[in-house]
Amino acid sequence: MDEAEREDVSEIARIVRVGGHRLLLHSIGVGWPSVVMDAGLGDSSLSSEWTAIQRQVAVFTQCCGYGRAGLGGSEAGPSQRTSIEAVEALHSLLHQASIMEPYILVGHSLGGLHAQLFAARYPKEVAGLVLVDATCEEHFSWLARNQLTPTEMEEQRRIAAGDNPEGIAFDMALTTLQESHWYLDVPLVVLMRDSVPPEEQPPQWSSEQEIRLLTTWRGAQSDLACRSPQGKLVIAERSGHNIQRYRPDLIIEAIHEVVAAARAQHGANETERD
């Protein structure tokens, strides 16, 4: 493993070779469980918005951010990449960097889809989840409920198949999640936007379309919250899709809540074994 580490042992930047390319992992703080953040499409949890959150989380536990292939200081990977490969790369990255499991996974948008896929594939390595306006497995059904035209739906399918700025295909991950019927008895907070700000609106956007989107989106996010008996849905007031920009305080609060609950659950389990 190639490593470049800072002198402060509580803040470490590592370059780790995974699957033929190198990924950048940044960890700060100490404590269990470790929080692992995964950002949305075209973004990395090493961006300024996410590192600001990371520093707040590091006050009470270890927090890790990283860049998927080609993002945030990480090398580009193979030309054909999928969300499944990205999750496998993250899993390998964490183990090679000796980040102690189980983890609290924090995923925004596409990163939220990856967090779910990670939980479905490695349930014993997940102590809790914070899903931030996360892409859900019913992505195409949700789009259809928003009355997209056939042309618009075809464009969305191309995006999901990899025709996007990151060049990552996540359509197979949607199918994999549907087939897995994932369900975990762990602390889970689902954060959802409550508006569509002007900068997130497509051309000729109408108030009726915004109402429809938020209504159908709430149904999808409520379903995510039901994936754990400990799950709950939180509406991020005064926030669009990028909750890390509009309401980072809510993300920090949710992470703190899930970390505390995971610690309490772990302590209860230890007491039962004794």
C-alpha cells in the first residue's frame, strides 16, 4: 500500500492502491464507530462542503471521506465502471487502510445508493446509516410517477447507464438492490429535501411539478426509512437536494444521533453476552 500520512495521527491522508488505481482517503478524529461518507454523482466527500461536516463529526468520532475513481484526488479507474465496482473498491479501501468495522455509512444522492448497496452486501460491517436525499432502488418508477415524457425517460436511462459526468453506471445497482430486499436492524436516519431551489430546477419548471416531485419523493424516502425498525425520516426544512450545502447542521445532527445509538446498541449487546 502507498501511503502519504500527516504527522498528526488524528488526521491522516492516505493514497491506497485499489484494483489497479489509487484512491485518496482522508480520516480525521478518533473513536468508534468510524463514519464513512460517500458523496453524490460527480462530487466527492473530500469537497469543501463535506470536509466542513467531517471536521464537526471528528469532534465525537473518527470520520472518513474519500474520492471515487477520478474524483477528489483519486486516480481514474477503468473506462467501464459501475456502482457495484465502486462499492467493492470502497470496501477494499477501508480494509486496506485498516479502518475498523462496523461503519456508520453516510451517503448523499448516488452515494446514498452506494451506502445501501454496501449494507446489502456487507450487513455485518454496517453499524448504522445516514441517507441524505439518497437515490433509491425504485428510481425509474419514481421518475415515471413524475410524468416524464418518453424522451426524458430515455435520457434518464442513459444517465443511469453511465452517460453522466462521472461515467459511472448505476442501473445494475438499482436492480441488485431490488433483488436483495435489504433490511438491517441498525440506527437509520433518512434526510429529505423540502424544496426545489431555482438552481436545481429544469427549464420551464412549474409549481405543480415541484409539488408532484416532493410528494412522490417523500413516498420513496419513507420506504427507505422502513428498511430498519430503528429508521426515521427527517424533512430538511429550507433545503434542496444538496442538503450538505443548505443544512449541514442536520447531517451532523443525524450522524451524532446514529453514532450514539450504535454505541448504546453495542453496549447492550456486550452486556447480554456477559
